[in-house]
Amino acid sequence: MAQGRRQAEKAKEERAHRNASLAGRVAATLVVGAGLGYFLLSQPSATNPVTGAATVWDRVFTDPFLNLLRIALVGFGAFIAGGIIQRFWLGEFAVKAGSLIELTPLAKSVERTGEDINAEVAKATKALQTQMNARLDELAALVEPLTDAIPALQEQIDDLGK
């Protein structure tokens, strides 16, 4: 029974990964299509609209270089969009970029935070118990002589009443 449940959960997880991968691919395809559509339908002007002269940008970067730059930007945007969609679909927000940036998965962070909180609560409870036991011992030391004095006081009251 438990093994069947584990297999069902594993199959469900695999479907979720396939769906997330598909969603990422669709998002990347849409971004590439939009970028290439913009690239094909728009023509950059070779002159400055105000002065009518060629701009510095157009003199430094030739049209073929700008086209490659645009295609690279569209590809990078598609990669980022697909990754974001896939992460949101799966609910996994862990990121690792070399040794510089590493964000742990959200579930592990919450789990670790919960464990840290439980450890701190246990430590605080133990310290409170220790303090409370010390106070109770002090009170017991104060009450003991009073308890011993009560029978003598009762005798004195009884003697006064006779």
C-alpha cells in the first residue's frame, strides 16, 4: 500500500516536472517569436531624426552586428523567461550561479527555520525550568521554618484560650 502511494507520488512529481518544462519551453518560444517578429518587422533608421546625420551608434555598430546583438538578447530573454516560468510552475525557487550566488530552496529554508525555532524554544524552556526550580527551592527554604513554627504557635494560641 505504502509502495503504491510512493509510486503515485513519484508519477505525480514527474508529471509536474514535465508540465513545468513544457511551460518553460512555451514561454521561451513565445519570447523568441516576439523578438524575431520585432526584429523582422522593424528597421532601424540610419540617420538621426533631428539632424538627418548618421548617429554615432550606427557608425560604430554595423547593421549585421546589431542584428546578432538583437538575436542574442532575444535568446537570453527567452532563456530567462522560460526559467522563471518553470520555477514558478514547480514552486522551486533555489538558484545557484557558480560560487557567487546561491539561494536555497524555499521549503528547505522554512524547514531549517522551523528547526532553529524549535531548538531555541527548547533551550529557552530548559533555562526557564532551571530558574523556576531554583526559585521554588528558595521558597521551600523560606517556608520550611514557618511550617515548623506553626505547631508551636498553635500551642500558644491554645494556651491563651484556656
